[in-house]
Amino acid sequence: MHDRVELPLTDRERFVFSYGIGQWGGPTRPDDRLARYFGFVVVAEFDEACERLWAEVGHGGPMTLADWHLALDLFAVVFASDSVGASSDWDAVAPYTRIETVETLRAIRVKLVALQPSRPLVGDVGRRPVVTTQPHDVDDPRAQDELLRAGVAFWATTPTARRSDAIFFGFDDVEALRDEARRVTALPSLVPRGRPVSPEDEWALVATEFAVIRDRLDSSAHGAASSTETDEATVRALLRVRAAHAAARPARTAGVRPPEAKAHTALAVHLQRCAAQLVTRNQLRDRFDLARTVTHTADFPRRAAAERAADELRTSGYAVTVTRRGLLGASLEAGREDALDDDRAVTFTREVFDVVQRAGGRYDGWSAEVIAEAQA
């Protein structure tokens, strides 16, 4: 079961495969819930596995079947899902078009299925995917609603649902997931047109994104697949539904913090950490009045965003370095000579946080040498 096998990928397949996995180290950032969906306990374990699989797929060589399946699942989710993946950005940033990526994804699936030991298949032998739409129906609201209904119904009927699926969707067990899927499927409409977005609308969209992924993997395991055009149309139809959500959502949806509120909360957390660090430094008899290099770090989903922040920080006297993180992301390190007295630490924390926030990055905080009284 743990024997390592080699998948005969073409250079293009290997490049696109590793590119997809690499998105998890760039613009796509999971939380613990998504990590559990993939079988991990916490995000740190998920990140380690992604880095390892990205390197192994990119460099070539054998992996276990479990690793090949996990890598393919990672690729499928980041490509097909807009709620947790990079679906809406794919055509703008990926080296291949969406339809070329679908073709590559299918070719990899076929090769992986061929590697598995022959075994009797139970039920649905040769079945084709059921969560799908046709190219001419992409912009049809009724077809979009039918697609979501099929996606939600998938979770009520599929025998391959796992407890990790249920946990991801917020339920304790598979039966509770099935009950909710049956309830939502019975609703009169799942696409918000002419009405506000409901929690059921949001749930149906995410459930359908993941149903599309699982449906394709299950179908491939049974020796069947949908067409490239149908797969691509299905992804585009889901993006149209997400656009309908955006159009129907009020400026401040009840129960959801607006971006500025989230930013305010994040800044408060960093200011608390800054205060705690100053308390510790005071206990170490740090000379707050003496300047030393204060280094700030931040992460960005796109290198271009990091470079914009770097340019702005340089105008304020910071020496800035930007390095690649994953395939598209970047890390930023900015240093400047600063003292820590007279609220300067609070001032430069706010200053760098605001620059990073405007550029769409995530501020990680600052560090500096402790200059004790004996050293001074």
C-alpha cells in the first residue's frame, strides 16, 4: 500500500500539476477546518505536506498512491473552488488557460486511475459526472440553479462522503451533512436574484464547488469522465453564481464583518503584541531611547502587491527585501533604524501595518535587538 510508484507525466502535465499545488503556498491560504478536510490536524501539517508534494511533483520521481491522490485533490480544489481556491484568478495569473488546465487535470486523473491495482467496482460502474452544466447554459439562471441543486444533492446521496467532509461543512457526522443537503435541496431557489443572499445560498455554492471536485474524482475512479468543454463550463457557471452573490449582497451583510472591521481588529492584535513586547523588553532593561534596526515582516498573495508595498515603505526610509513564497506569493522584510521610546513602537507598527494592509498583504509583526543597559 505504501509502495512508491511513478506517474508518467509529460513536461506540461508536471508543470501545471506542480503549479496548482504551489498555489497553496501563494494566494490560497487554508485554515484548520480546510486542513482537516484534507486529513490534517492543523494548518502547519497541511503546509508541510503542500511544500513536500509541490517539490516532489515538480522534480519528478515516484510517490505513494496516497500522496498522488492527495496532490491531485489539492490541485482540483485550488483550481475549481473560488471560496477557498484560486478559481476566479486562474485565467489572469496561470500559465495555461482554464480549458487547457481542465484537459491536463483530466489526463493526470486517467493516468493515476490506470496505476491502481485492478479491483471490482461496486455500483455506478462507468458512471459519468452528475454535477455538471453545458457550455450553452453557463449564463442561464435556471441552469445555474439546477447545477447548485445537483451539487447539494450530491452530498445527500454519495456513498463516498467522509466524516472530514462533514466537519468541513460544519457538521459532526455524515448523516447530519446528508440531512442538511436534503433540506437545502428542497428550497425553491439557490441563486440570489432579486433578493438578499441567504446562508443557504452561500452553503449551496461552497457545497457545489466541492461536489464538482469529488464527482469528477469518483467518476474517474469508475472509468468515466465528462468532456473538457463541460468541465470548463461548470467552473464558469459557478463563477457566475458567485458574481450574483456579490451583486445581491448588501454593503454590510448582517453577521459578516466588513473588511475595514477586520483590518481594525488585526491592527488591535498587533498593537497588543507590541505592548506585550515592550513590557518584556523593559524587564530586560532595554534602552528604549537608543536606535537599533527594527525589522518588519509580511506575506502577500502576489509578488506585485509586495513590490507596491516595498516601494511605499522605501519612501519612508525602510530598506526592503521581497522574496518569492510559493509560485505566486511573496514575503517582505523591511528594516529601519528606530528607537522605541515616546510611542515610536506604536507609530511604526501602525505605519507598516497600514502600508501592508493597503497592498492586500498580511502583517506579521516586528523584531529588534535588545540593547541592555550594560551594553550601552
